[in-house]
Amino acid sequence: MLGLMQEWPLLCHKLIDNAERQHGAREIVSRSIEGPIVRTTYADLHRRSLKVAQRLERDGFALGDRIATLAWNTARHIEAWYGIMGIGAIYHTLNPRLFPEQIVWIMNHAEDKAVFVDLTFIPLLEKIAGAVKSLKKVIVLTDKAHMPQTTLPNAVAYEEWLGEVDGDFAWRSFDEGTAAGMCYTSGTTGDPKGVVYSHRSNVLHAMIAAMPDAMGLSSRDTILPVVPMFHANAWGLGQSGPMIGAKLVMPGCKMDGASIYELLDQEKVTFSAAVPTVWMMLLQYLEETGKTLPHLGKVVIGGSSCPRAIMTKFQDDYGVQVIHAWGMTEMSPLGTLCTLKPDYAGLEGEARLDVQSKQGYPPFGVEMKVTDDENNPQPWDGKTFGRLKVRGPAVARAYYGGAGAEQFDVDGWFDTGDVAHIDAGGYMQITDRAKDVIKSGGEWISTIDLENLAVGHPDVAEAAAIGVKHSKWGERPLLVVVAKPGKEPTKAGILDFMDGKVAKWWMPDDVAFVGEIPHTATGKIQKITLRQQFRDYRLPTD
Amino acid sequence: MLGLMQEWPLLCHKLIDNAERQHGAREIVSRSIEGPIVRTTYADLHRRSLKVAQRLERDGFALGDRIATLAWNTARHIEAWYGIMGIGAIYHTLNPRLFPEQIVWIMNHAEDKAVFVDLTFIPLLEKIAGAVKSLKKVIVLTDKAHMPQTTLPNAVAYEEWLGEVDGDFAWRSFDEGTAAGMCYTSGTTGDPKGVVYSHRSNVLHAMIAAMPDAMGLSSRDTILPVVPMFHANAWGLGQSGPMIGAKLVMPGCKMDGASIYELLDQEKVTFSAAVPTVWMMLLQYLEETGKTLPHLGKVVIGGSSCPRAIMTKFQDDYGVQVIHAWGMTEMSPLGTLCTLKPDYAGLEGEARLDVQSKQGYPPFGVEMKVTDDENNPQPWDGKTFGRLKVRGPAVARAYYGGAGAEQFDVDGWFDTGDVAHIDAGGYMQITDRAKDVIKSGGEWISTIDLENLAVGHPDVAEAAAIGVKHSKWGERPLLVVVAKPGKEPTKAGILDFMDGKVAKWWMPDDVAFVGEIPHTATGKIQKITLRQQFRDYRLPTD
Ligand SMILES: Nc1ncnc2c1ncn2[C@@H]1O[C@H](COP(=O)(O)O)[C@@H](O)[C@H]1O
């Protein structure tokens, strides 16, 4: 027997329908690519998104078409998203930080038919557009006055293009399982893999993200999504924000400390989200200038593990609550958030930081488990680590075109490629990437633990632990160290320092000193290059 | 093109799976029907609900069977709900306050096959069970020691019955559109009508209810659902509470001021929800005893319009935030909540109360409009009232068996039968029930406005406005008044008092004094009886 409740498909345009109806006058403030700070409202967003949808249809685009965006966080980018989704086409956010060849590969794989592009990225697009066979149209996110000379074929200025329709349009209707958005994730090996979000997953994710124990978003918040829309949907803020009618502040292309501070201060931002490096820049700016954060209530920090120093500064020096979070492009992206359960709510000082250093627990709508290589669930004891697997309505069940099938098991669990443990309180902590973990005699050693420990040594600037071939154990840990300027730590000194703080068999078999450790574009240690570098390294224990 | 996100149907048992996994040790405290206060946990709830499911299957119950509950709010009632839903059967909450013949009618209409019943209601059930042909099994929510002698056929004590299985069971799987629950709404006219909730609607409603701008529920809350589970799902708290892992406090059968206070105080309740009459009793108890509410943070008040005096006392005297809310059985039940948008957040005193007296605005997931009789949308000006219509994933699209089809239109809007206006800020205010509104020369007059105004007169205890036949205008308002003890207000005095405070043509044509005004079981004025009483009344203006 079926329930007798209404068919009310979870479609993304309903998010902005609600924003327009209930929060029409609320502002969206953007630092425009042209320079000035520009103010629109949810009523504008709704009206203009409808025009984008109508105009796209007039250009012949339709249900299922992939339409790329190569753009910063601005109101125009959000309008483009909702306009694209409103006809059942699929927004495809391109990460401009990738190599041009990767972008070409991705656009060809997705068969993007059009692209909305910011002025910043025209030179990049001019270089690659010719190689994207499917591309028919380029919409430059600016007005006529700012439209540059360009060799791009079929390029139009957004405002002019939009001006050609009247907005008398109704959203197209389709099933809630229809694809809404797309984002490629580029691992360190292999080709990028495409994640395809549905309308349903986007709407459910928006609801999950806004919950009190997740981000806790209200219409009384002013939200600054620093994390780019091309970085896993700006962690859902482009959906959650309109859903609850919060004022949005969009940072455009300026993410330096002074620019972010200017927006936080002038727009009285109460909530923001970004990766640790952005916050590092802001905190440095605050220290240099002596400025404070009287309006900011909380920040979500994720994308990579949040250093304790950032938490301490935000919380103790500026009175801003930190929510450490973990997620992935494949998860829309929220996986866990480190808000405090009642048992922890009273903790202070180091004890509180110990909890907050973990990546947190999943909200309703995300299930997680940690297994060994044979898919046996591991105990929730805060030490036994294994492969972190997740399940939920906003988690991918496949990649576009079927790549990476080995990451999805029959019961629908997605293997995140992260290695983690979960404690008795349900809090998860990432200890490694699966491909970085060191397997010694079949047992796993967490490289992140070794690195965190090693950087506690006063003379160590940076450390990376990698597995090196060993005839008896298969692999044993080598610690690669960059010394602080003017310091000369020794192998014995570092090992002495670490001794007793990790299991004996975890202790590195050797320490190698280098001038520099290679990093990825987003600041993560490039373990793959490092392992390459030390491929023929002979451990003294072998 | 479809999205590539996981199939993760919105099934109710996932709410308690999550509670068990992430909040297993959190308590559910019940005032038991046997007397003592009993403590269980979400881990217990999960384990015992699985046993209910397993035991029901062993008794031969299965997908689609209707299984009634005639019970107060306790942990056992919640276990029964999840156990029933876990095999795809349908919990059917019966309102014990209805007349026995109505309960019989409802049980026969739903064809209930079993009933979970509290000790309190055994005498009632004994009287009616024989008339319910479909009934096969009676499970008395108690243990062997407390099991009474009963004439009920196939009656077993819950704990004994549950003890016969081991809980080694897996939830059954089915589509998220599957019926999960059922509740009949008894209008003042006609037969009761059955609303059938689905798993999807229950889960979405739980998410909608917990949002920061709705009830704003967190794992750090301790929730006391005073509103009965048989009154529109305890406003969703039996689903939202487990979903977010809040401690639950279940009041059993005692709703008087002292009993509610005892739980609020001893269990440090932070959040509660009930109809105005319950709060009136609590506030009176507090005044008599001089007690305070140091833990309680906010209360949701709905079911009927919340008097200003209740809001003032809670907010000014006890520091408890009031959220006025409106809903219906047909809406799962949340429709609107009066939380404050940023423009209103700073209001104080009377200005704040003016907003809070409205029923509020709908969260994402509920759409509303106000139309005239020809279905034309009315302006959002805070004065033009009309029929209130709603739409959403947790709103009924039909009644069980097809009754009341005229309330559902082709576009899926449900006519609530309430009359309301919406202001420019999006806040809705109920002005009447559609069947109570007075139609004078084709224009509508709000009886609630007239009544609220009249009771402001110092000598008036209660007032009801009804339409009385008028040869020229069709209908004109008659004000029926109960004087305060020892007072003798006059017609002229009352009309003078009202004059200038409503439109001239709204002014009652006459005032009739009575000793008593008839009320329904839930304390609402029984307008239908009153109209009957004054059917042949001749207005002096006619
Ligand atoms: N806050 C409120 N103010 C006025 N009437 C209300 C309110 N909440 C509920 N109601 C009335 O109660 C009806 C629903 O009754 P029920 O289905 O029994 O919950 C609504 O249609 C309204 O007429």
C-alpha cells in the first residue's frame, strides 16, 4: 500500500522559488570580476535564472546537455547554475587550477556544449576551446561594456545575451533523479572521474547541510562561501543558502586575507567555509593588522585536515567557532562535521581540541563504516583504522562513463580511498589516503600520525612519511624531513623525540633530509612524486 | 540523463538506525503508564523496535497491514511505531478522546488488524473491540506483572510477547512511497477522513521540522513532546528526535501543570511542543508555586491560535522563546512556524508580539497561497484574506478511500479549510475556518478578528462571532458573548468598545448574551452548534 502524500519532486529550482517567495529582498553581494561590489537579491536571482533557462532553450540547449562553467563565486555563476538546471541541463563546474590539457580532456569527456566563463579565464579558454569538439557557445559572464576582444567562437556577453529574452518562462519538469550537475575529481593517478549529481541529491544535500548539527544555517545568517563553486559545489552553499534564505556574500576572484576580511567586516558575515590555507591567510592578515571578527560566528574548515593552530586562533583569539569537516566531490561533498554531541559540549581547552581535531560524525543521510581489506567492519575504538566507506542519497553510485567501478561495492558502499578510525563516540578521524598508507607485514601504519608527530620536533619544518620496499616486511616507513632554516636536526634526535609516542613497529626505519617536499596545486604533499623520488632507496634495516 | 547518485530510499527505520549508530547511549525517559519514570536509550529503541517487527511478522502481519495504537507518548509507543513501519505495515494512531462510536467507525474504515493499547484504554477498547471485525490481536503495552484481567480477545502483554523473539532481524525493504502511518482527522461535519503518510513524507517532514528556522533541533536538545503521538504524529517529534539524536522525554498520560513541570525540571528539558491549553495549565502552576524554567529554551505552540498572554508570560517572565506554529493532520503536520526573519530579529515588545501572533511562514518543503473562491491568488498585503492552500512532499494528495476529493485541485494544491492572509514579509495569519467565515454581500468577515477584539472588553469572558441570515446581505455578524462573573456588559457598551477598531461593515449587527458557549473536545469553539442554536435568530437590522 502506498502513502497518499503529494508528488512533489525534489527539484533544484524549488530552492530558489522558495527564496524568491519568502526571502525575495534578501541580498546576494558579489565582488564582481569587473571590480566593484555588486548587489542583487533572491528576487533578482529567480528572475534572472528563469531568463538564463529561457535563453538557453532559445539557443537550442535542452534536457541532458552538459553546460560548463569556468567561473569564480559570483551571483552570475549561481544564476547560471539555476538557469541550466531549470531546463534539465547539467551544470558542469570546471576547476581552472587544473592543467589546460586536463580541462580539455574533461570537457571532451563530458561533451560540454556551452561554457559560461569569467573574464579571468578567457585567455585560458582561448587556448583550449579549439580542442573541445562539442563546444558550440561561449557566454562571457560580463556586460557589453566589459566584453573583450576574443578569438573565441560564438562568444557573447552574458548581459546582452540575457537581455534578449523577457523571463516569461516556466521551469521544465522532469523526474527528481534527473542529472543536475557534474564535477570531475582528479586523483593523483589515472584520468579524472566525473561525478553526476541529481536534483534529488542536491536538494537532500542542501537540507542535510543546513541542519543544526551540521552547518546550522538560518535566514538570519550571512554566508560567505569562500570555497569555490568549482570545488565540490562550494560545499552545497549555493543550494543551502537559497533554501533557507540567508544573505550570500560571493568573493569573486579575490581570496587573499585583506579581500576576505573586507567582505567579512563590511557585510557582517556570520558564517563562512573554506580550506585551511585560506584561513591561514586571513589569520595572518588579522595578526598583522590587529583587526578582529566581531560578526563572524562560525567557520567550516575542510578539504584537508585542519591544523590545531587554526582552531585555537579562531576560537580563543577571535571567538569564532570552528567546525572541522570532511567530505569529497563524490559526496556532494559533505561526509562528516565535527559539531559537539552533548557529552562533549562542556569540554574545554585541549580536551575540546582533541575532539575538534577529528573530522566529526555524519549527519542523518550519510552512513559510514571502516573496514579491513576483506570488507570486515572494524571496531569503533578510536584506534583500529581501515578503509573508510560511505553510503547515502548524496553519495555517488558510479562515475560518469563507468570508470573506477572497483570503488563501489554491491551493497552500495563507496570506498572513499581514505583511511580512518572511528571512536566509541562515533567521531571519525582520517589517518591517511589508502594509497599512502604503509603496509608493514600486512599491518597498516598511518603516515599522517607519523608526520604530525615529527613536525612537533622543534627543528622540523615539514615531514612526510612514505613506504619504502623492504625484503622482509614488504614496506617500512621512511621519514622525509625538511629542517627549519638554520637548524640541523639529526636522525637520532628525531627518532628519539618520536620514541614512545607511537607503537614500536610504526617507528621509521630511517630519516632522509631534503631541501623541499613536493606539493600539489592545493597544497597537499605529493606523495606519489616523493615515492617516485625514493623508489630505489635502500633502508638500513634491509 | 539521470544523476549517478545512490539509491538510498527515505525509509523511516533509517532514522533510528542513525540514532543507534551515532547516539546509542542517549536516553529516552518515559513517565510509564504503570507509574514510575523509566529510562531507555536509542540503542534500546533500535533493538526493541527490531523485535516488534520480528514478532509482528511471526504473528503473520506484513506489508500494508494497518496496525492501530491507542496509547500515550511513551518509549513503548515509539518502539511500536518503528517496529510496525519496519515490516512495511502502517501505524494507525487512534485518538482516545473521540467518541467510542467514532473510534469504531475509524478502525473499521482502516480495517485495523491489531492494536497496541495502553492500560488506560483497556476499558474503552473492551467496549468497542467486538465491533471491529478486522481486529485479530491486542497487544497491551505493559509487562506480565501489570497485565490486567480482560475480556479482550487475543490479548497479550507487550513485554511477554516481545520476549518470544531474539531480535535477529533485518528491516524489510520497500519503496519510499510505501505507506508508513495513518491518522484520521475528524472535522466537525461528516465522517472522519484518513490521512496516509509515506516513509518518504515522514522522513522529509522530520528533516523540515528540525531545520534551524523551523524547530531548530540538535543532539544537544532534550525534547519533551507533550503533544500526543495521536495528534498528528506529535508534530513529527517521534521522527525528528531520533533523526538528530536528541534526548526524548515522554510524558505518558499526565499533562497537568505539576507533572509537566516535574519532567521539565528533573530532565532539564530544553525544547517542548504543545497546544495552548497545556501551556496555560503549566503557566498557572508556575504562578501558583513561584517556580521557574531555567533549562527550557523554546516551546512550539500550535493546534489553535496562541493567545498573546501565553507568549508574553513565557518570554518576559520565564525567558522561554515561543514559536507559534500552524499545521494540520493533512500536513504531517507542519505548515508554518513563526521564527523571525532577519528584518524582524531586532523587534521588541508589542512590535515583536505583533509578528509572533501570526502563524508564521512555511519552511522549504511547504508552499502556500491564499485564493478567493475562484482560485485567484490574493495579494500578500497582510489584509486580503481567502482560502489557504498548500502543497509539498508531506502534504496529503487524497484521503484514504477517496473522501473529500473536493479539497484537492488538479495542480496538487490542498485546500486547508482555513482562511488566512499573508503579509508582505511572507507571514501568514489564520483569520478563520472557511466554514465559519461570515459572507456579507459576497465579502468575507473574519470571525476570529471580531472575537479577539470583543474579548479585549474588560467585562467579556468569551465571545463567538457567527453569521446569521440577512435578507439583504445574505449573512451578517452576530456576536455571542459570555460575561465575566458578576459583570453585566451591554450591547451598546461592547459595540462602542469595538467601534473604530474594525471596518464599519464588519461591526456585528447585534450582540446576544449567553451563559455558556459550546466547545469541542480540544477546546475549540463549536461554531456549528452555535449556528444551529441561532438558526432562527432575527437580526434587528433585517
Ligand atoms: N496556530 C494555529 N492557529 C490557529 N489555528 C490553528 C493553529 N494550528 C492549527 N490550527 C487549526 O487546527 C487545524 C488542524 O487541526 P488538526 O488536523 O487536528 O491538527 C487547522 O486547520 C487550523 O484550523
